[in-house]
Amino acid sequence: MSLGRRQFLALSTGTAMVAAGSAPAAAVPARPAGRYRWRNVEIVGGGFVTGIIHHPAKRGLVYARTDIGGAARFDGRTRRWVQLLHWIGWDEWNWTGVESLALDPADPQRLYLAVGTYTNEWSPINGAILRSADQGRTFERTDLPFKLGGNEPGRSMGERLVVDPRDGRVLLLGTRNHGLWRSADRGVTWARVDSFPVTGRPGIGIGFVFVDPRNGVIYAGVSDPAAPLYRSTDGGATWSPLAGQPTGLLPHHGELGADGNIYVTYGDLPGPYEMYDGAVHALNTATGEWTDITPLRPNTGGEAGFGYGGLATDPRRPGTVMVSTMSRWGPVDDVFRTVDGGRTWHSIGERIVLDTSGAPYLDFHGTPKLGWMIGDISIDPFDSDKVLYVTGATIFGTDDVTEAEAGRSTHWSVRAQGLEETAVLDLISPPWGPPLISALGDIGVYRHDRLDVVPPDGQAANPVSGTSPSLDYAALAPGFVVRLANADAGQRGAYSTDAGASWRPFTGEPAGMTQSGKVAVSTDARTIVWSPGDAVAHYSRDRGATWTAVAGLPVNAVVVGDRVDAALFYAFDAATGQAYVSSNGGATFTATAGGLPSGAGKLETVLDRAGHCWLAAGAGGLFRSTDRGLTYVPVTTIQESYVIGFGKAAPGRQEMSAYTSGKVAGVRGIYRSDDSGASWIRVNDDHHQYASTGEAITGDPRIYGRVYLSTNGFGIPYGEPCA
């Protein structure tokens, strides 16, 4: 059944209750006509891992959540993370952001995820609770009548979702705008806790909830600096602010330690990008006494402003606590450790030995750093030496953290293998050189000589580019590649003559641009056309040194070059549905086919066919030109097409295989056509949907059937036909 079904039940009592949808998530997959094996291109990490939890009763069972890239379970046998949400489809894309996760302390099989990426008006999809009784291999779903914000400010607060350790049937969920909610049937139905007196700051709300297993007292951290912490001693019937508590800051994490104390990290803002003040406090639950145990004071002793985010206590060692700074951009965030309840602290960063070889792109600053946006920490409940902490790009772990107590170095390494959390903006698979070059959000451009090996040189340099929205290659000039970046002026464009092994920045830029936009190169590498998106397109014939305005194109037109004819470029204006063509190397364009669908448009040309250009018009369908862009004919076998790419022809056929993310006969999926669009085969299945796959796609020109996908948070999946 479709994952898109939503069922809501509103009771007439005035208390809202939500019932589970009847369709299980990630059910038996619909087999495609051609069976494929799906894997991820290896980059390792790449995005904000917002939370991490060890199961307290099952050795080696660890889960991590991310802001846009789903949730994962650690596989102790392979030492890799297993993504649990690849089954989320196009229509449910908003569920790839995980607001919170919860484990049942008494049942290691049970896992709960609160999913929903945005609360904004432009996101029409409400949040959901995903319930698993098999460690995330399958899920059932309850749809919520409100949105969650897994990629919004405060997303590393937590956990907002918790299982009552004294009764596994009971769950509590703190929300951003709708107060506290409770389930008494393992998350199947939910009702608002009307007795909870506050909702907190709009958009941030309740940051964490936990239950004291000794007595059932419930604690909640609220984004209200006047009264940040609340407690209920009667199962949630009544609530009151904690007496004598610190005020003026927002609680980020709260946790009960093995010594019976409650530890809380605070910031003046929810993070992760900005905090200008913060603290760490401890509550002696026996006496009600609060103690300020902040290890490093913001805004004093030469320190700039920052706050505190991550927090972990060691269940084997009373008084052992670890906390992390947040938004300490200079010199760098740090992790602190105490073994005496906060009377003394050890800086992990002062003596850290950090191995980033598992993800070499982390060295782009020159010297590896502990990381930024350290939003959570987890100490292995079965081995006090083992600790994991999460960052804005990866997971770091150690096996010798107790060395810090003796003043010795602790050794940390990348522990994010298998967790691919990048937003992919462009992909190319040239007919020469490496099989894949990719452009990503935040962490630049990568050359993959092997898909199963992390690029040893990390991200492209000269310059290091951050978010990179566009790539192109010159098919008949082996090694020539161009790239763009959302960067400062003078660092937005670069070219390579050795297939991305090294780069040279453009020495000039088009006039009047503030955005990077898209780039195209002629097949002989003599012409580069740059379409900034906020200025008229320009072309260069000296590898980016000088630029001349293109004539005949509107500002927002996208441009591609023919893969055979170096003089031929095509363009499309999605605002008006108008196609254009240039036959003089991009200098001037002439309007050709009009009346095409407006609203979306991606162009791609065919490697071995001069004059062939395809237009993926999104919900408007797919169009094909075989007459040098003069006319475009609809491909009537497909309803929707959001991207189009080409790979090696099928055995016995001459035309390249076409690949798209779209809809055929009412079914969304990744499709391949071996006959120029006359028929299509779905090559993915319901377990491998990857949510948002509409940014880029390409086949491999050297391996029939292989296709590379862009995703918004699941990295670069690639599929190959099963033997």
C-alpha cells in the first residue's frame, strides 16, 4: 500500500488523539521489472548527525538520527551504520528529517522515530511517529496532526521523544508548537497532555523529556528562559517548575546520572549555528540543590560567546559526565569530561589525537578539528572507555576516553561508515576518467575512482568550495571538467584538465552576478557558458579569464552543450516554457520551440547523438528533440520526469539508455528506457525510494544499467542490475 495514506481521528471530547494509519511503512517491496542492487557511493557522513543513543541493556546496539538524512542503526559485525529510512518515497520527503528517537529500555527490539523535517508553511506534510518492533527493519506509522522540525533550529536538543522506563507502553513527545503529547499503547495513538502548562518559545517548544526510573518523576526542558525545567510527580497530571533552578537560558540536553543527579546543558539560543552564552548545571535530586558546574565560561578570560549542547552520563561510573560546547567557532568547539560530578573537568580537545582518514574531506581546514555543532554525546553503557559524539559532518568515536583522567591523550577516529548524509546537487559520469564526479551541498566536489572507497584526497581544492551546485564535462576533450560553488566572488568557478584530480580557479567572473547558478561546457572544451540565475548568461573562450554576455536569453534560462557538436548549445526558460538554441558556441541564442510546460525544466544531451536534447519538465512530463532543438516532442509513455540522464546502451542496441526519476502509469520511481523512451522499466523498489531524487541523475557510459542518483540527505545511491 502507498505510504502516502494519512488517517486522522479527532475525538469530540476536545482532546486531540491521533490513530495509526492502516498501511505499514516499508512493507513488502513491489518488485521492479528489472531487479537491481542498490548501494551508496562512499563519502562517509557529510551532514549534521543530531543525536546518538546506546541501548542501555543491549551491548553494541546504537542508533543515530540526522537532520535530513534519516536514522541509522550500528551493525557491530560490519562496523557500519545501516540506514533505516531509504524506503521513504517522493511524496513523503519531509519524513527524512528525524526530530527525535526513543528506545524501550526493557525491549531492545523496539525503536520509535518522530519524523518531520520542516514546520514551515511551504511544507505540506505533517509529522509522524514510526514504530518498529524489529530494530528498524520494518515500521508501522502514526500520522500526527502537526509538523515536526528535524532540520530547524534546536534540532540537536533532546531527546523530545521518550519511552517510560517503568512502562514500555507509555511514550511522551515534546513538540515545537503543540505542547506535550502522550501515548499509552506503544505509540499507536496519541493525546495531548492538557495539564502541561506551557508550550515554550514558538518553533522550539519542548526540547527534551525524560523519566526517572526510580520513582516515575517526569522532567521536561522547555524553551522558556524564565522557567526552563518542569517536573511532574503524578504521572503528568500536574506540573510545576523546578524550585531554585537556573534561569535566563534555554535547556539543550537533560539527563539523569548514575549518581542520582540531573545534569543539564544550556544556551541562550537553541543552536546549532548561534549561541552567545551558556552553562552546565547539576541538580541533586535528594536535596533539591543546584550547582553551576560549567567547565569553561563563555565571554570571560578572552573567550567569546558560545553555549553548551551535547551531554552524556556514564551509567557505570557515578559522577562521570561529558559535555560539549556549541557555536564556539573560535578557536573550536570542545568536549569536556568530569569524573567527580563537575568539580573538575578535562578538556578532550587539548590532548586529542584525531584520525580523519575515514573521511579525508574533514581536513579541509588544514588541521583536523574536533568538529562543529557537537549536539550529542553517548557513552557506551557496557564499556566506559568507548564514547561516540556527533557533529555537523560526521561521528567521532574513541576506545580510550578514560586516559583523559590521567592527563594522557585520547584517540578518536571517524565512526560514520555507512552513514551517507549529503545533499547531492549535481552528478557527471564522463566517458573517460573516473566513473563519477559529484557536487554536494556544504562539502564540495568529489572524484570517485572507486565507488566503494572514500576519495583519499577529500573534497576538491583550489579553491575548497563548500556548497557546489553545478558540474559539466567536455566529452571530446578527455579530462576537462568545470564546477561552480556558492562562494565569495573570485572563488565561484574552477576547471580541471585531469578529470578532477586538480583544479584551477577561473580568473574572471560574469558581471553583475551574486548567485552561482549553472555551468555548461562545449564538447571540445573551448567554450564555457555560465548561467548565474540572477544575471544574464555569459560565455568564455579562455577558460574563465574573460566573460562576454550571451545574447538572446532571459536571465533564468538553463543551458547545456551538445555532446557531439561543439558549436551547439540548448537553453530552456522554465518561467515561460520557451526553448532556445545557439549554433555559434553560445554567443547568441534564438527562440525555437514554444508552448512547452512551464514551472520546471532540466536539459540533457546525448553522448553519441548530435542534435539530440531531452527536456525533463517535472509534472509537465518528458520531451525529446532530435532536430538540434528546433522542436520538442512529448514522450507519451511517461507522466512526470524531474531529471534525465544517459548511460551505456543495452546489449544489441545503438541508442544510449535513458534514466529518469518520475512517474509511469501512476507509479513513482527510478526508470530506465533502452529504446529512446518507447518503454520504461522501474529499476528501484519500495525499499529503495530515497525520498527526493529530483536534482540530478546519470547513467554510466561505460557500464550498462548502472545509474547514479542525487538525494537530499541520503548521499549518492547507485543501482546496478542483479546478475
